[in-house]
Amino acid sequence: MKTFKALTLFSILSIAFVASAFAGGDAWMTDFEAAKAKAAAENKPMLLDFTGSDWCGWCIKLDREVFSQAAFKEYADASLVLVELDFPSKKIEQSEELVKQNQALAKKYGIRGYPTILILSPDGKLVEKTGYQRGGAEAYVEHIKEIVGKI
């Protein structure tokens, strides 16, 4: 009986841990067209993150200092549609469609370095291009709010 109770408790804690990993702003999308439709439907601006997630030092720093922090996650969950456009090293496999989509978007928006962050209006128009900013998650949220305020 003790084994059953321990297994049940372990299962409940595991489910809670997995659910918390996906809550609060971790909803990065990779399908640009689906994100664009969601942004229009929810009337939210999009934040596009052009990143080299496994090789770009500044991208990793931005993720660690900002995107993974509660202040950013809470703001993003309520106010943005997040889109990750990743250009990883050959160690991370991506579908051919995803690679083509990301390359086409990088060309369309003239991406020359990583990380590059674009803010698009809910109807998909470019508002501003930015990147890494010092100061942590709270300062970055204020920076994004200033950009979104231009819409």
C-alpha cells in the first residue's frame, strides 16, 4: 500500500511539474502563419525572436536573463504572441518546412545578426526591431511596452 501511495504522489507531482513548465508565457510558437492568425484573433502584438538558440552567446544570455524570468513570462502571456525563429547549429534538427520558413522570414526582415527581436502589430506590420537590452526582465518588459505603445 505504501508503494501505491508513493507512486500516486510521484505521479501527481510529476504532472504538476510538467504543467507548470508550460504555464505563464512559455508558449513560444514556431509556425509564423499560426502565430499571425492568433495575434489577429486575440488582438495582440507579436514578438519574433530570431535566435541561434544553441550557439549564439547573446541569444542564450537574452533567454536566461529575460525570456525565462517570471516578469517577462507574465507580461508575455497576457500581452504578446511569442514566435521563436531559430537558426540552430546542425546539432538540432528542424523540419525542412521550418528551416525554409525561418530563412524566408530572415530574408524578408533583413536579419543580419542574432538575437534580433521584432515587434509586429496584431495585423502583422513591423513596428520596431530591437535586440538584447541590459537590465534584466523587468527593464526588458518596459522596453517592449514602449515599443508596443507605438501601435
